[in-house]
Amino acid sequence: MAKMVPDVVICGFVITALLVIHFFSDILRLSLGGYYTHATLSQLVESHSNKEYSWLLKLMANCFGYSCVFVPGYLIYKYVGSTKYLERGEKTCIYTAVSMCITGTPGTELDYSESMERKPMEPLPSTTGAKTRTKSQETLLLGWCFSGLMISYLTWGVLQEKIMTQQYFNSDGQPSHFKDSQFLVFCNRLSAFTCAMVTLRIKRPAGRHCTPLYKYSFASFSNIMSAWFQYEALKFVSFPTQVLAKACKIIPVMLMGKIISKNKYDWYEYVSAILISLGMIFFMTGSASGTKASNVTTFTGIFLLTMYLTCDSFTANWQDDLFKHYEMSSLQMMAGVNLFSTIFTATSLWVQGGFMDSLAFASEHPKFIIDALTISMCSAVGQLFIFYTISVFGAVVFTIIMTLRQAFAILLSCLIYKHKISVLGIFGILVVFFAVFMRSYGKQRMKAIRKRAEAHKPKMAA
């Protein structure tokens, strides 16, 4: 019986944390006027804020929901470390789950302290290039990857703007907007996790997955926050502005790389970052001339885009750091990150009552169901095409394809949703795309120069 005490304590942490958080969520709901109504927290948040500031209250409510995962997770982590729980002999289901989260193995051979100081592992042997292909086969494969990325992400972009900005009509012809961005994030991450797990079951990659699962939670949290900020930004800025802002991601990625990984960058990377910033200024200036947005709306849109880029750049750098220190494939990374993203968003939606609101909206607007399912599948399939394209053709070819995709996305958005861009704005777009191409070419060029330099070193020594 004594052996079961640690498992009971761990379960107690989870149950107590959930009860306390649910209690405070009820208090928050009552404070917003939900005493005499059956309105959910999500509905009350929406009704107690205007358009300019509703995102801030939603953000606080979302983070409150995420604490349902973080708080018990942190308590269990500290309890396991202080009681040496993983060194016990009795291996129950709870022990296996905790061990997987903290050490990465179901029945760990490492103790707790060793798992925290694990050294980098050798990567799996690459199979890229194992099969030789003819030029025609190479061209067909490149066309397949190009088509897959274009169709997936162009469709995703068009539907993203439609869901967040356009009206849906119910059976009575009454128009309404879909408002819960977090539900879309949940759908996207659930489909991506399912897609990754199915692919892993089919491919069965060699080697054992040994990455502590909790390591994925940091990238997962920043990933869902970046997606949420991205959806919310569409309520304040146009889709072309958002697409072009993504090109500016290079700048926060470089800053995060400096902070997290202490990376050093070449001169062309700094030049491209400056050109992208100038291009974005030209575009914003040219696009703002014909708009009547208030200063609050403009500032809110820029702030949300900035937060999106910051969170997205952290995600990329954290994932890159995990690849350096642990042995895993891209699909395993996709599955791990999307697993926690699904847990985070599902828990937050449960606390706020967002599931019921979104499902009620879907039942009244059947077209929304089609759009939500399509955008989720496009997001999941697009991620698979990303990993496959990079593994076969490299990062440079992938960057060029995605840059072309961004140009087509802006063109499609302007044609479908009637966005107007001035000559100065078009010039800004060209400057940004030129900078992205220049950065890709410079990166490839510098790699070639370094390879030649390393090839000549043994000859000079001889």
C-alpha cells in the first residue's frame, strides 16, 4: 500500500490544481455578470469588451486555461525531483507517464539528475540521397512538392482570412462572425498531431525516441500563442500586411538566436534584415494611405503581429536547440509539439466553455464546418510537405518555394477580398521578396565557400 502513495500524491496534485483553477474560473465568470445567466466564460469575455481591447481579455482567459496544465505539471516535476520517484522499483501506468515526460523513456535507466544533464546524442544516419533519381524524376518530385506546398498553404491562407474576417449566414439569413481563434488553433493542432502519428506508424523510423516530453511543451506553448496572435491580428490588419510581416520573422529569429543559442550571423543576413524592415515600412506606408483605421486599431494590429513574430521565432530556435541536443526526427518533433498544443488548447477551451460556443456556431453555420475541416487538413498536410521538401531538396529550395507562395497569397487575397495596395506598397513588397531571395542565395553561397575551404585544409597541411 505504501508503494502507491507517490502515485496518489501525483494524482492529487492534478485533481487539486484542476479544482482550484475551475473554482477561480467560476469566480471570474460571476464577476463578469454570469450569476443570473448560463453564459460561458468565453461568452462573457466577448460581451464585456469592445473590438479594440477584446483580444487582451481573451488572452488573459486563455493563459488562465493553460495554467491547468502548467501548474500541476510544475508541482509534479518538483515532487519527482525531491522524492527520487523515478528510482522506485514499482512501475505503474502513472510511473510510465511521468518517466516519459521527464526522461523520455517509459522505464528509465537514468536517474533524475542524469536526465537533466543529458549530453547531445549522435543523429540518426540520414537516408537522403540513398536513391539516385534521373533529372525527369527529380523534376517531377520537385513539381509534386511545389504543388503540395502551394495548394496547402494558399488554401489555408484564403480560408484563414475568410473565417476571421467574413460573415457566415445561418438558416434564417442572419449574419455573424466566428470569434474564437483558439478553437481554430485546437483543430489545426489536433489534425497535425493525428497526421504525424499516422505517418510515424506507417514509416516506423529507426532508433528509439528518448527526448523528455516536457521539453516539447515550451515550443508548443509559443507555437499556439503565435498561431493565436496570427488569427487575432487579422481582425485589425489585412492579410497582405500579415503575409509580408512574416518575412520580417527573420529579424526576431536572429535576435532569438543571439539570445538563446548565441548564434553569429554573416554580413548578408544583416543587410537582408535591414532591407526587409525598409520594405515593410514602404508597404505599411503605402497601404495605410487609403484606410480609416483608428490609432488604437493600428497599434493593436502591429502589436499582435509583433507578438506573433516573437513567439514564432522562439518556437523555431527552441526546436533547433532540441534537434542539436536530442535524437529525433522531424515527424517526432511535429508529433511532440502538436501533442502538447492539443492538450493546452483543449484544456483552455474546456475551462472557458469555448467548445460549446464553437460547436453551437458550427451547428448553425454548416459552411463554417467545411472551412474549419479544410483549413485543419491543409495545415497538417502542409507541415508534412515542409519536412519532406527540406529533407529531399534542402532549406534553400524550400525557402524559395515559400517566398513564391507568399507572393501568390498576397495576389489571391487582393483579388478575392478587394485589398488595395499603392505603388509604394508594391515597391515595398518587391524589396522584401528581393531581400528574402538575397538571403537564401547568400546562405547557399557561404556554405559552398566554407565547404571548399574545408576541402583545401588537408592539402595545405600535407
